[in-house]
Amino acid sequence: MAKRNHSTENPDIPKAKFSKENFKKSLRLFRYMSRKNRWLFALGTLFLAISAGASIMFPKLIGNMMDGVFVYDKTGISTAPNSSKLREIAFYFIYLFAVQALFSFLRIVLYVKVTENMTFSLRKDLYKSVIGQKLDFFQENRVGEILSRFSSDISQIQDTFTTNLAMFLRQILVGVGGVVLIFYTSKELAFYMLLTIPVIIVIALFFGRFIRNISKEVQDITAKNSVIVEETTSGIVNVKAFTNEEFELNRYVQNADFLQKESIKRGYWRGAFSSFIIVCLFGAIVWLIFMGLGMVQKGELAVGELFNFMLLTAFVGASIGGLAEQFVQIQKTLGAIDRVLDIIDSPVEINNVTESVPTNSKLSLEKIEFAYPSRPNNLILKDISFTLSPGTTTALVGPSGSGKTTITALLYQFYHPTSGQIQLNNTDITQFDLHEYRSQFALVPQEVLLFGGTILENIAYGNPNASTDQIYQAAKDAYCWNFIQDFPEGFNTEVGDRGLKLSGGQKQRIAIARAILRNPQFLILDEATSALDSESEFEVQKALQKLMQNRTSLVIAHRLSTIRSADNILVIKNGKILESGDHQSLMNLDQGIYKNMVEKQLEPSDFFSNLD
């Protein structure tokens, strides 16, 4: 994912402190390399060293070529050309370029291959850990942050292992090798260079970082300006309705005035930095050339050697300057590795038992109390007890927030009760294989989520191993065969992002077909018809009746008309069961809550809001 430098595109990736602990943790990435890939990585590093060594030979050959134009003696310059020397150096250049091109190519290929293999394993473990997390993990971490681990952080790691790390090592090798050759060429000039150039470069780096920070502040102010414009234009009706045009104008002008002053301030600092470069850095280079030419005049140094020295000085300076940026990228990568490994190391749902789930089972909740881990002192369910007998339908009636959805989450073992037990045929549900246990359930929610892909693939999600004939039969049983056949591409019709190309009723029936294909023991219906028009509701109700035949069903009711035939109706409020029984027995209760709802023809949400 040639590769773009993700770090450059995402400057806000946080840096981690370069500590022994972080460095040790980052070494865990090498566990994601096979033994063969580790050897390839080491070989690529050797090729990098050879390529770096070849690059610092370039100034030496340039200097030799200049000296080869004339024949030098101790007294001065002879006009006799040395053509054979020039040809010899020209061939050396060919060899140099060939070596550098070959080993650079091999290094890049090896690093990319090793890195892609490593990040494939890293992505797989990261995804495996994410989908294996408990639900409270997703409540504590925003989706955008999780996606950032897969995009920004993995890309940062990729870029570092393919580019930044190689550049960092190359800068060090070129810098060290260049300094050695500089001293070999002229100790006196090398001493002058070390007194000036490195110091100036270090000061320039800190100066440059200071200016980048100011520039970032200006960018933030600009962003605030844009936010004001976006807010006022998107909410222009409210602005005009409250006659706040003048207020918004003053808010924008105040921010724009601050932006103007900060931008001018940045301009002063940029001008000062430019002057510093011209006076100090270029001045130091001119001073070195002046000193070197003096040595040439004295016969202490050849012109070619001086040229070689100055090129090497430029190489060393560029290496020192590049080290800072590469080090910043490596710091960001340490942070990315830390965040990725934190998720991989997070404990996943435990499934150490292998007991099989019996068929035709009863599911019992006994004295259940529950509080979410994030709010341990706020009990959502209080002393809940009821049984789902085989082949029966149980309905839950109550206002929003009464705990109905929480009960389904406990049945799925997304969470575990704070106290009490949920038993399957008198055995605690935690004693069963978690995957097999959940496979006994199917959920038809009020808001159906379809995955990007075809209708066939979305129905098959209920049982990925089902045959095409089984998928077709499930579609017929869910009364969605006809509308599917009306599409030009039939079952191969793309449903669009989250099923946007389908109507609400069509999505509901596909969800029912998915549940039919799963063939579960237990069916959970979160009133699948409450948001549908009458025609769609009729079709979906027929499909639901087909689905509920001979199954144990739990229905979360939003419309009382859909649960009259339920074997057991539970009226819940504030996490407690207030009434239970079938329709007729509840209608016989004097001053009963359910009876009042039916007689007043109010739906649960409306009734309880009036009751409060």
C-alpha cells in the first residue's frame, strides 16, 4: 500500500519516546519474520552497506577525474593532459554505477518482500485479536481509532521497514564513511569543517523544527477558520433564525485576525531562517573553499582533492540533516508498534471448554443481575428469572432502557451476569463451546446490517457452508424470491454499502432468509416490522411466521399486535419483571400494566412515557 510515505501524509501520528522498553517491544516484530526472512533482511542490510559505500566513492572519483585532466607536480600545474587516466576513471564510474544500481535494487526488493510478509502476519494477528475481543472493547475504543491501527499504524511500520530504517542506516554509514574519507583527504581542512558545518547544521535543525511548530500552529488556526465557515454554512437556517449573522461574523473576523498576526510572525521567523542559512551555512562553505584554495596554491592539496573534500562535506551534512527526520519517523513507528501490539496482546474471549450443545434445549435465567463493566454501580437488570422452553415464544415488553437488549446480549454471552446464572438444560452456558453455543442462535434486528457484496453472499452469511440450493430455498421461505428475481442480476445483485440499494422490507426479508439458513435452536427478534409500511410488514410477518415454526423464540416487542399469540409475555421496566403470563392471563389482571396498554391501544414506548 513506487510506496508513498504515509508518515509524511499523516504528520499527527504521535511519537513514542525512544526508550529501552519501547525498543525491546519493537523487536517483537522480528517474531513475525520467518527464519528465512530474517536472513533475507540481514542480506538486504549488507546490500545497503555496499550501496552506501559505493555512493561515498562518487566524490573521490569526481576529484580524481578533475586531477586527471592535468598532470600535477609540486611546483604547479602542467598543461600536459592525462587522457589515459580519464578513460580509466570513466570505467571506474561505470563499475560504480553498476554496483550501486544492482545492490540498491536487491536491497529494495528484499526489504519490501520481508516487510510485506511481516505485515501480512501482523495484520492477520491484529484482525484476529480485534474480532475476538469482548463487546466492552468496542465500547471503550472508537471505530476510527481501531481502523487507524490497520491503516495509519500498519502503513507507518511498512514505510519504516522498507524506507525509513534503510535511510537511517544509510545516513549513518554515509556520515561515518564520509568523515573517515574527509580526514584521509585533508586533516587540516577536516578540522576546520568539524568546527563549523556540523554545528551550523544542528542549529539549523532546531531552528527548522521551531519554524515547523509555528507553521503547525498556523495550520490549526486555519482549520478553526474553516470549521467556523463549515458550521455557519451548514447551519445557516439556525444562524438566520436567531439573527446571529453579526455574532458569527465577529467570531470569524476575530479568528481571522489572529491568523493574520500569527502568519506574519511566521514570515519573520522564516525570513530569519533564510538569512541564517545564507550567512552561516553558505558562509561556512565559502570559507572552507577559501581555505582549501589557499592550500592548493601552496601545493599542499590538489584541485581534485579539494573538490572531493567539498562533495564529501556536502554528503556528510546531508546525512546529518537527514538523520533527524528519519529518527522522528522511527519514533512514530515505535508508537505505532506499541499501539498495534497492545491490541494484539489484549485478552480475547476465552473458550477453553469443548462440551457440545444439546438439541431441543430449554434456556433458563435465574436471579440475573447485571451492570456494564464501564458502569459497575448502575444495575441494568435486577433479579430477572424466566425460562425459554423448547418451541415456545417469549415476548419482552418495556420502554427503551429497561434492559430488553441487555438480556439478549447476556444470552449470546457477549457479557456475563454480575450475579445469577443462565443455564442450558440445567448446565451453566459458560460450560459449552462458545462458538458452537452461539451457532444455536439467530438474530433478526430492527435495523438490518447487510455487508457489501451480493444478495447471495448476504444470505449465505447465515451459513457459509450452505449449498446454492439451500440458499435458494431459504430465500423462498423468507418470501424474498420474487423481488430478487425482479433484479436484472438476481442473486448476484450488489446490495451497496450497508444495503442502501434495497428497501427496508427487502433488507428485513434477506435477514430472515439468513436466519432460516442458519437453522438455529433459538431465535431472537428485535421487532423486525416496527419501521415498515403496511405492505412490507405483511410480507415480513409471513416470513417471520415461517421462521418461528418449531423454534424457541424471544421477541422484543415494539407493537403489541405482534405478540398476542406469544406463550409468555414479560413486562419489564427499570430492569425488573413487573408482569408475566400469556395474553389472556395478563388481560385478566386488575389494573395490570399490559391490560392498560392494550385497552388504551398504546404501544409500550408511548404508554410508559405517559405513565412516568
